[in-house]
Amino acid sequence: GEPAMTTSTPDPVAERIGPTARALDVAAQDEAARRAFVDARLAQALTPDTAVEVALVQQPGLQAKLAELGIAEADLVQTGRLRNPMFVYSNKRGGGIVDIERALMINVASLVTMPLALDLEKQRFEQAKLVAASEVVESAAAVRRAWVRAVAAQERLAYDEQVLASAEAAGELARRLAEAGNLSPLARMREQAFRADAAAGLARARHDALAGRERLARLLGQPDADARLKLPARLPDPPAAPLVSAVVEQAAMDRRLDVQVAKADTEAVARALGLTRATRFVNVLEVGYANTSTTGEARQNGYEIEVELPLFDFGDAKLARAEARYRQALARTADVALAARAEVREAYSAYRTSWELAKLYRDEVVPLRKRISEEMLLRYNGMLSSVFELLADARVQAASVAAAIEANRDYWLAENELQLALAGRSSPALAAASRAAARPAESAGGH
């Protein structure tokens, strides 16, 4: 029977991006439903999950990529249909004689090889689903990455505004002390330099915050990063315990999309090789009914057969090409598996290092700097330390908090990259497999 057209979401997507995959079903609905879905999520502060959902519903680039799945499904349905028969008619007149010929031709070769071709196209469709899933996973990871950077940039902007306010207060104090003759020119210049550095840092932070919002808005399919794009005030803290490396590597081998795509490509080539051998010599075979009518004579009935004779091309080159393509696919699969393990180990190392640094800043560095500042303030109030020591400590504390914000951002970026490495990142092998999935059957050695 002929395959039925469907519009279902590829299963690998739900396995890798979780509940956010439901947004793909909303994307297939009418404009009003999509707008209501997006408005409900933009009304609240965006989380990584709701940001991904908005992108899946209205990001044009992602929708264009998902259209490839529909194209592959249409190819599958087309393969399950017989080629249209050909009707040949000729009418010849001369010398008072009318010679009419009629013929109905059916491509028998396509009928014989249809089960093999359909099986091959089903394999290509499954491969296309994996490629489409990889596009969704990549897009979801890009949205999460942009969300982390945008929130961290906004958090850094808020803190740099506080730093500049403190620097301006310190500069004003330094000016008054200098006018009273209680501050050396060198010490005053240090405070002026601190204020200038704080102003420069704030200018960069403002641009980073704007760029982060614009990048996120673009990935969400929003026309601009307007006031509707609400973000939380800060990133969440890292979890209490990191993932275990042994579990991570095994999960990658079970779930990596590029490994599965490479395997599917190898299986498709193997099936195409079988199809090539089945149609090596019978490249064209047409069978049909024919009759001829001539004026004054009885109609002549019969049949015609057209076959391409392998006098010059015996199909050896086609077969050799398919076998070389199969060996290439095997080597690519092995290469992808090796690269996958290396990528996961590298991503886990970055993840674990970032987790340890973020935890160090959160649990030790920042609390310690806070206690030092509190002690310095007590000593200053008790006249046991000078205002200069208090100002110098404020500069060190500002640098520590800024480093802590960056460490927390780096952890969540590394966590996102690890999840992407577990699901299957885009790679040259994956791109090659994607092209293979889109390639017509005959290029793999088919009929």
C-alpha cells in the first residue's frame, strides 16, 4: 500500500528537548493559536524552556529547516506510486490511405523494483527525521545559549551601575580630601582612574546587554528586543552536585544524533547497493499494448517491448561507485563515533571545571570578600583603618563579584554545550549525511 502523508513531530525531538517539543504542534496551528501561545509566554519572565518554545513556534529559519522533513515525506509517498502509463498515437495519411497506430506503455521495471525503492525511501525518510531533529536540537541549544548570555549581561549591567555609583562617591570623597590637603595627588588619581574604568565598564555592559537581548530576540523570531522581552534579574545558581562522567559518555553513544544519522546513512547506502545490483542491466523496460489501423485493412493488435541493451554500458561503473560509497559511509560512521566520544569528554571537562569555579566563587570567594569588606568597615568606623584602605577593598570586591557573575554564566553555557554534545551537535559528518538524505535515489546507485 501507498504510504500515508503525516504531519507528526519527529520522535527524536521530544526525546532530546523534552516538553518544549509540544511547541512544534502549536507551530502547525493557525496564526491566532500561535500568537496566543507566544503572548502567554512573553507575558512572564522568560525561562530557558519558554524561550525555546517561543522560538519553535515563530522562528522563521527553524520553520524553513523543518520543511525539509515534509519534502522527504513527500518523496516517500511519490516513490510508492506507479509511474503514469504512456499513450502513443500516430496518424499518417498519404495516397488516400490512413495509417493509425495506438500504443499504451507501462514501465514494468519500476513495478518490479518498487518494493526495493520504497524500502530505500523509507530509510531515507527515517534519516531525514534524524536530520530534522538535529536542526531542532541545535536551534534549542542556540536559544538557551542566547538566554544565558542575555540574562548574565543584564545582571552584569545592574552590578556595573552600582560600581559606577560607588566609584563616583569615592571620587567625590577623594576630591574633598584633596582640597583639605589630606590626600596625595597620586591617591586622588587612583580614584579618578577607578571611576573612569567603572564608566568604561558600564558602557561595555550596556552594549553587551543590548546585544544579548537583540540576539535572543532574533532567535525567538521577535522583530526587536522590545519591552515585551522580559528576563529574570539573575541566573540561577549551579546545582549542588554535577553529572557523573561515566553516565554522560554512555548517554552520548545512545542518544547522539550525528551517530544515528551516520548509521542511517550507511544502512541507506547498503540498501541502495542492493537496488543497484537488482537493476544493473535492466535499466529501461517498457511493456505495452499496441494496435495499428490501416485504411481498407483489418486492425492489427499486439504488444511492444522496449529494453535498453547493455552493449556499451554494463553497469560496472555504477556498481563500483555504489560500493565505494558504502565503504565511505562505513568510514564516516566510525569517524563520527570517535569524534562523538572526544567531544563529549571535552564538553564534560569544560562543564565540570565551570561547575567547580562557579561553586568556588559562590561558596568561598564572594562570601569571603563580603566578610572582609564588613570587617574593613568596622575597622574604619573604629578608626583602625583609613578611608584609602576601605576604597581599595571596594575595588577588589567589585572585581570578585564581576568574576562570580561570569563564572556562573560560564557554567550554564558549559552545561548547555554538554547537553548539546549528549544529543548530537552539528558536524561535517552530520552535514554530509543531511545532503545524502536529500539526494535522489539514483545518485546512491539506484535505478
